[in-house]
Amino acid sequence: MALPAGLRLVQKVSSTRLFAKVAPHVIPALDRGVHRLTRGKVLLSAQLLPGVVLTSTGARSGLPRRTPLACMPEGDGRSWILAGSNFGRTGHPSWTHNLLAHPDASVSWKGRDIPVTARLLTGEERAAAWRALLAFWPPYATYQARVEREIRLFRLTPREP
């Protein structure tokens, strides 16, 4: 099935180095503002790609950290795959360090706050999730090609509050 021209353009733009340089500063700020103004009902970037607002505990500070992220929902939104792509920039994003230190977190998904547990994927489980992620959003391949580190993948599953 052919992608709509607009989506192809977004994929192409999101794979550029300029996007990787500018997007981490602009997109999260816009997402946080719109998410707050709409009381969690709208995530601006989710108009193109599904997204959550992850609330994790800072690895060093212990303080709550809210991060808007693209995600790949699994099972009709019963779990989510998050890719620590950092837009193809060198280092792992901070939120991945937070989840490694404190796997209990929450996501805002379609206006609902859901307590979750994050698990770093490894081995064949990671390989299968990576293949699904590339089919879902091909620009992740460009991000991985730009960096020497392996992009961290996490599966978030609901937990009891």
C-alpha cells in the first residue's frame, strides 16, 4: 500500500541531519505545551505518529521527568514500544537512563494516565521489535545508521497503580 505523499515527506524530512539538530529542542516543547493546554487529550506530534508523554523518575535527581515521545502501540494500546533514537544523535536520551534506573513510570495515552513498567529489550525480542518498528516508521533505520551505539528499545506494559 502506498503511503500518502504528506507522510512520505514527513519521513524524508525526519531523516535529515537538520531535523535531528532542531527537532529535539522544538518538538518536545510544543508537545508539552499543547498537552498541558488540552489537559492531556492532544499531543501535537501524535498527529503524525502515535505518541505518549512518559513520566519517569530522574536517574540521579529522583524527580519526575515528563517527556513526549513517539511510540509504537502494541495490542490496541495495551503496551508500547519506545525507541531511544534521540533523533539519530550520538548519546542515549536521558529518559532511557531514567527507565533503566527506575522502570516504574507512567504514560499519558489518549488522555489517560496509565502506570507502566518499562523493560529494556535484548536479543531476539529486541530484534523482532526492531523489525516491527522499522516497518512502522522507516526513519529509525537512518537514525541507527548515524550512530555507533545500539538504539535502546523498551516495552512498556501496564501495572497496578
